[in-house]
Amino acid sequence: MHQLLKLINKAQKGNDRAFLELFQHYEQEIYRMAFVYVKNQNDALDVVQETAYRSFKAIKDLKEPKYFKTWLIRIAISCSLDILRKRKKVIPLKPEFDEFIPAAVDEDLVSAISLKDLIEGLQEEEKSVILLKFYQGLTLKEISEMLHIPLGTAKTTLYRGLNKLRKIMEGDEANEQ
């Protein structure tokens, strides 16, 4: 951690190499977080690039170097949401590949459904809180600060999202019986 703080201080003083080394340290985490939001490799890579650009431009304004990772994740979430907003303005074409999808679903495919797939059914705020809590390991207080929402709202959003996930899971189990 001490080494990272040194890099942050150098980057804040305009050292490009220090910033690059620092960003590369978190690049994979940013990519994974972005991918959960935007759901495809190209957009996730765009988020990483935009996060690098925005953080590079604004690193001098970072007041608490020890929260660098939190700050970067907040920028990545913002970039992801920007891409999702832009995407909603684009009317998707209906794929014409239905005939190639087999009628019988492979059992391995069903067992491959992950928490990521379940999270897709949540609202953006619920998704953010759950990902930050369980994927990034942040406390509710840190989440509320990162998302600029009251602590009570972060708690309510977390529990509402978890309840939705529980109901989805129970629905899946009920369908299997």
C-alpha cells in the first residue's frame, strides 16, 4: 500500500509513468467491473480507456490518495452508465438467428448460469450496491460515499436487491421441481 501511495503522489505531480504503472495495477478490476455493467468486451474496453483518460485528467484533484481505488471504480461506474445511456438511444436490430438456436437446452449451459446473470434483473442502483459490497468488498458507508447516496438508502437498496435475487432464485428452484 505504501508503494501505491508513493505512485499516487508522483502521478499527482504529473509523472506519467507513475500514473501508467498505477492504472495498470487496477486495470483488470476495472475491466471486470465494467464488463458486468456493459456485458460485452468492446464496451468494457471502452470503459477502461475512458476511465484511464478521465482519471489521468483529474488525478491532481484527488484529495485522499488512500481512496484512489475507490475513486477509480467510481469513474468506471460512471463511464459504464454513460455507455448504457448512449446504448438506450440506439434501436437494436432484431437478430435473425433464432433458427440456429437448438430447441433442447444443454444441461451444462443451464448449470453455467451465474450470479452475474441473475444480477442483470436488478435496477442499476441495486446492481451497483451489490457489486460494490460483494465484488469489491466495500462497506455500506464506503458505498454510500462512492455513490453519493445516504447510508440508509445504501442499506435499503442492498436489502431490496438481495430480496429480488432471493425471489429469482426461489422462482428458479420452484420451476425445477
